[in-house]
Amino acid sequence: MKSKYTHSTHCVYNIGYHLIWCTKYRKKLIYGEIETQLKRLVRAKCRTLGIHIGQMENMPDHIHIFVRTNQLLGASYIAAQLKGFTSHELLCQFPRLRRSWGASAMWSKSYFCESVGHISQNTVRRYIANQKFNG
């Protein structure tokens, strides 16, 4: 059975992020060949960054991705890399996207991020609160 933890030289970690971002102006653009290419581009960029995709799905106007990463890559960096790369590539490959609303970027400036682990926030709080009595 594969461990939920990853080991590096001086660190053991389990870092996961649920990321969501939307198309600019919530335009319904992610379908058909654009959807297929978007997923291919996200997978390629994640491989380059050493990020594991746990799950990825989209609606016509936004994308959800669950990623597991190392201790060096923060959520803002990952979101910026994925949004910037996919926006640039998709706008180059599908010029009609740019013409459809005159935007120079495919994605809105914002994104949602939630850290995800295998235990709940309440469990962590109880564990920390009980340290003084267990040590």
C-alpha cells in the first residue's frame, strides 16, 4: 500500500491543494477540443513542476484540480503557473478565444484554494491542545 506521506532528505510531508479558477467574465469556453487541450496542458505542466494530480474536472466556466505537491511549492505559485501556462497556450492555439471577448488572458485574476490533508482541522487542534499533557 502506498503511503500518504512523501519523504525528502529532511522532511516528511503530505501537502494537497484543491484549486479552482474561472474563465474571465465567467465565459463558458471549456468544452470540446478546448477542454481536451486544457487537461493535456495541465497534466504536462504538472509533470514539469513535479506535481501529482489527484483529480481534475471542469465545468464550461471553471476548473477544479486536486494536486499533491512538495513542501517547496505554494498554492499561489502552482495556481499562477497553471493559469499562466494554460492561458498562453490556449489563446495561441485557439485564436477564436481571444476574438470572442477581446481578452488578453483566459482566466480571471482570482482563484480558490483549500489545503487538503487526511485528517480534519478539529483533529489537529485536539492533538496540539493535548501535547502539554502527553509530553
